Amino acid sequence: MSKADRKTILAIFPHADDEISCVGTMANHVIRGDRVILCFATHGEMTSLMGDVSEEEIVFAREEHAAKVAEIIGCEVMFLDFKDTEVEITRKNAKKIAGIISQIKPDAILTWNIYHRHPDHRSIAQLVIDAVTMARIPRVVDPNGPHRKDITIIQYYGERAILPSIYVDVSQTIHKIKEVTQCYADTYGWTGAVERVTARRMSTGMECDVDYAEKFTILRRRHRPVRYIV
């Protein structure tokens, strides 16, 4: 792949482990030669999965764990300074994410959908939509410079979504999905997690005639025309 053809993918989620449902997709792009950045908005410091430990210990463990996950996928990783369970849909927060977008200048963004029951997940999904527009405005993102590219927003599939859905064949990267899931399972004591995740990818793959797949919905600013439908 030439440098001109290389794409940049930003995956942004509130918490570590939110990315499990798109590990295969991220790994696909890494293998193709694209730049992939995994961004966590919080350190997940409100978790009870690590027992009775201090917030500082959780933050350290999260960063160490994220580095390991990024190594498995082959991507970059970063954290923002949002507070766990306190991610709110405000102009200030959208501007913060717009600043990240104007720095990274992604071609596509992977994130949650606006229907999930966790408020941080819903908020990040909406903040990304708002931030993509705000990143186009020079005075909002100065001194980074605007990012006016038509960014494709890829959201986790939800039954209530009205956006068109897409399937990503992750048959060649299922081993990385298993490895990342096992990494979390070892940390949190999840029993049968790898088997469950693998079964879901297989079930989704059956919907589109591949061995394993991940499913998303797609939001674009403009529809892209095609000359042929088949």
C-alpha cells in the first residue's frame, strides 16, 4: 500500500473492553497497512472488577492492560481525561473530541451506538457525531486546523438502529479477537468469555456467508453513488 492510499481509523470508546466487538475490524486494517488508533475516553476508574483497590491502581492497571491489547492488535492507544460514568453530551466535551479528530484526521471512526443502556456509551456515540461536525470549523479546533474530510462513522449494531448495516469479514483475524478477549478474561475472571465471543462472531458470519464476522451500522454525511448494484 502506498502512503497516499493509507487510511486512518479512530476507534473511540468510554472504557477498556468496549473495543472487543471491533478487534477483528481494527486488526484487518492494521494488516492492510492502515493507521489505527484505539482511544479510551475514561480510565474506567469506577469499575468493581478489580476488587477493593485505589483509583490510582486502577488507572495504572488500565493503561498497562491497554498497552497489551494494542500490542495484540498492532494499533496505537491513548486515553482522554473524561470521568467514568460522568461522560455528558455537552459542547465542551464535543469540542474536546473534535480536537482529537482534528489532530488525528481519521477517515473513519468506530464507536458505540446511541441506543445502548450505559449512559457513557450513548454519550460517546452522540459526542462523536457532534465532534465530527465541529472538527470542520477552524475556530473550534485551532491551532490544529480543521478536518473537513467526509468521515464515515461506524457504530456498533443495535436492534433499534435505522441506519444501514454492514458486515466485516474477520475470519483472518479471529485469533486476535480471541487473544484480546482472553486478556480481559484473565484480568477480570470472566469464565467462558472467549467461547461466547467466538460463537457470536460465528453466528454473525452465518448471516453473511463467512466463517466469522463483525456487524456495524454506518453513518455518512453523504451517500456514495455506485454505477452497478451487483
